[in-house]
Amino acid sequence: MMLEITLRHAFPGFTLNAAIKAPPGVTVLFGRSGAGKTTIVNAVAGLLIPDEGRIASGDWVLLDTGRGIRLRPYQRRLGYIFQEGRLFPHMTVRQNLGYGAWFAPKNAPREKMDHVVDMLGIGPLLDRRPAALSGGEKQRVAIGRALLSAPRLILADEPLAALDEERKAEILPYFERLRDEVSIPILYVSHSATEVARLATTVAVLESGQVVRQGQATEVLGDPAVLPMGAREAGAILTARVVAHHSDGLTELDAKNVPLFLPHIDRKPGEMVRVRIAAHDVMLSRNRPDGLSALNILPGVAQEIHLGEGPGAIIAIETQAGRLLARITRRSVQALELVPGAQVHAIIKTVSVAPSAIGGGGHEER
Amino acid sequence: MTNWLGPDEWSAVALSLQVSFWATLVSLPLGVFVAYALARWNFPGKQLLNGLVHLPLILPPVVTGYLLLLTMGTKGPIGGLLAEAGIVFAFRWTGAALAAGVMAFPLMVRAIRLSIEAVDPRLEQAGATLGASPLWVFLTVTLPMTLPGILVGAILAFAKAMGEFGATITFVSNIPGQTRTIPSAIYAFLQVPGGEDSALKLVIVSIVIAMSALLLSEIVSRRVAARLEGR
């Protein structure tokens, strides 16, 4: 299923003009707040009717202003996970979970309640009411409620933004499982590079109502010219296989035959992981450094060099393990005589990779 | 109780309960509908409807009663039509219920409207995205969350109906056993020598009924609130 969205909608002082293709998997709408991400999701859900637009997947047409088709929200069969959960306060968790299933067509393909409850670990909460749940628990129930409504598409509007770091780390794996275990496409709004790196199959980068870049996550995040959240948030994704856990607490990964050493990752050997390497954690050296404490030294070739307005620069480096971004100063660019095509060594300190930057699943590079 | 209250007083109490019960019950669905329309919809004439609903609250009750007599009496435009269909309000207990219902309506609508406005529309949106049509969203989300307000509105209306005097006596007069509710009976007892004793008993009954209604509403709305807060 490929969801195709084209929208034009004028707000006072701001026009949304976007065309997005969402293939199966997670499509992340990525950008700053105010870029128009939530407007797009609300238009897909039918909570906002745009001036002009078409939202369809094959012969399943949700909206076509040209032909006068505007399905009401309840006719669209979407599972919407809101930022603030929006659980029904007068119902128990069990009743909340069952709400959508009640309205779904009887023959719609649907997830089993037990399976979803297990997957989200909300079994002990079933008889409680939302007021007695923590923020993270509420959001897990909200995921389950959306999933159990037998949706044809799942929408998530910054579902983690209202949570603290610990709760985010608690919920992210559930979205990874959703992506890997459920075959429903997911449209996910985020302004967090970490979430994009861990979840996205496809990324659409939005800036003031326009889609500035769209493509596979590794491709888009590895492009030094696309920095929707600024240079500080730049970082590329490597996909790698877990090889072994060493007794000194390190996990050895294999990224296309390049060994990587990272702090312990809670995954079994053989599993695929996605690792986000922040650009400010990558150092560059023209010669292979000797006697250096950093464990990961990846030879590569400099590609684009993107000079920002400040003192910094972002360099894309093609290594055997995949594309990396490095954020260094312009002064270093000159000192190292970096030009596209220059041979460099990218140096990644093992301890600088945060556990939150490592996610499960994902797919082998195609 | 029947010994303590004489047959005349007893008949007034029973009639008042009957009139107020039916006045509340019949106007409740309409009250919920009007409150919902005022809280959630935008339509031309909204302010007119709002004014019309509140009119009995500010008009002298006698005026409301007289207007009812003009329109709903057997010779009135609406009352005449209904009389042909066999529904008569004039000088019947049903007329007393109608007058009480009209007078209590603004209080009921205000209480319900406030509680509907307190329901987060984003929850209603959530219901819609989960496949519930507007009617189902109303029945499964808005209505249950409004329940405390509806109860308060109903109890307020019941208490107001119990005390209604001016519109009732103007519209359906003061006929023992037919339209003589507690307030009319108290008024009548005070007009005759030696009636103070009966009047006082009815006053006590009024106070007891009113206090019980308030207590009941308090208990019920606390329970519902506790449920919503997950206790």
C-alpha cells in the first residue's frame, strides 16, 4: 500500500503545499514545530479539510477535493495516536482498548486483543482508569487503542513529545515493534532526530509548509544539506548486525564487514540494529591516527562539504560501513585541506554513542 | 405520615411530586438537546434560542403563565389543536407540569450546557477517529462525561418545579386534587382562618424534599467525579 498525499491549505501568513508518498513502514514527517506536520496528519484524519488536496491509496480515496470526495473522520478507519493520549477518562483501559473495534467493520482484518496487550505490556492495567496511569502507560494504552480499531493506517502526532526522556526510552521500542510486527503503514510526526533515526523507513522533511526532501531515512539523514533541526542535531544512521558481547561491557557490531565497538546493546547476536551517529561525535583525521583511545576508526572519502553560517561545517563521509556525517569547524576544514574526494578517517568514540541512539529492527540496506 | 398530614395536605404533596417528576422527565431530553446545540453548534438564530430559553427566568412568572394560557389553553392556537387530539393542558395536572417544566427549563439547560462545554472536544475528535459517528460519539463520550451536569440540572429543575407558583396558578388555577400543588396549597391555607397549622406542615415537607434532593445530587455527582478521576 502506498498512501499518496497532496495538500494545499492557506493559513493566515502561512501556506501548506505538500506532496508526500508514504510506502509501507514508518514514514516520518520531520521538521520544526510550525512546519505544517500536524496539519498534514489532521488532514489525513479528516479533522481538517484543506483548501485543495487528494489523499488516497489505490482505490481507497479519503479526500479528493477535485471530485468532491471528503470522507468524515469516522469513515476513514485510521488509528490516530495523539500527543496527549486522549484516552476516555470515564472508561477503563479495557473499554478504551475495545472502543474502536466496536465500530470497525466485522470482517476487517484485526489484531487480537491479547496479542496487543502482551506486546505493549499493559495486562496489569486493564481494569484501571486513565487517571490512575502514568504518562508512559497512557501512551502505551493509546497505541493499543489505535491499533485495535482495525485501522488501515496509523497516524502518530509526536506521541513522545509530552514524555520525559525515561518514558520516551520506554515507549520507543513499542513503536519499533509496531513497525516490525504489524503490517499497517504508519505516518509519524516528529521533531526529534533520535526518533527519526530509530523509526523511520521513509522521511519527509518539512520546512514552513513545504516538503524540502523526501526519501529513505539513511539517505535523507546522511545529507549534510538537509538539517531541519539545525547542525547541532545532524547525524547519520548506520545499520549493523550484532556480532558479540564482550566481557569488558562492549558490544561488537558488524556494519558491512566493518567492526564497530559500542557500549553494551541489549540485543541478541545476529539481530540487526540501527545506530545513529551524531555528527558532533565524529572526528576527522587525514592520516590513520595511532595511539588513540577511540575504538572506531573508519577510513572513507569526503563527499559534500556543507559550510554553515557559523564557525561550523558538516562533512559527509562515505565509508564502507555507510554514510557518516561529521561536524567540525571551518578552520579544521581548511587546516585538513578537505575537499570532496579527500581521503579521511572518521573517528567515533565508543562511549559517545548514547543507548537511546540505538534501535532495533530496521532493514538491511537495499 | 398520612395521619400527620391530612387528606388535603397529602393530596397536595402527592400532586407536587407527580407534577415535578413528569415535568423534569419530559423536559430532560429536550433540555439535553438544546444545551448541546447551544454548547457545540453555530447556527443562525442561536442567540434568539438562547434568549427564548432564558425568558421564563427573567419574566414575571404570572406573565409566563398568562402566555401559556393564551397559547396552550383550549382556545389557544397550539392548545386548540392538541385538544382536538385529546391532549388537554388547561386546568389539569398536566398543565401544572407544563408550567413547572417551562419555568424550570432555563436552570436545567444552564447546568447541562456548562458541563457539555467542559467536555474536551479533543476527546470527541478521538472518538471520531476511532470510527464513531457523531451520534455514537455523543452517546459514548459526551453524554457519559456530562452525566453529573445532567443530574444536577435535573435535580435543580425538579426543585424549581416543586416550588413553582406564579405561572401554575395563572395557567391552571388552584383546583384541589387537580392543580393544587404544595405552594398553591400553602397559599390557600393561609387565606382561611386556622389554616396556619396545615401550611406549616407543608412548609416542613417542602424543606425536607428540597434538602433531600440537594443531598442526593451532591452524593451522585461526587461518585461520578470519583469514577472519572479513577478512584
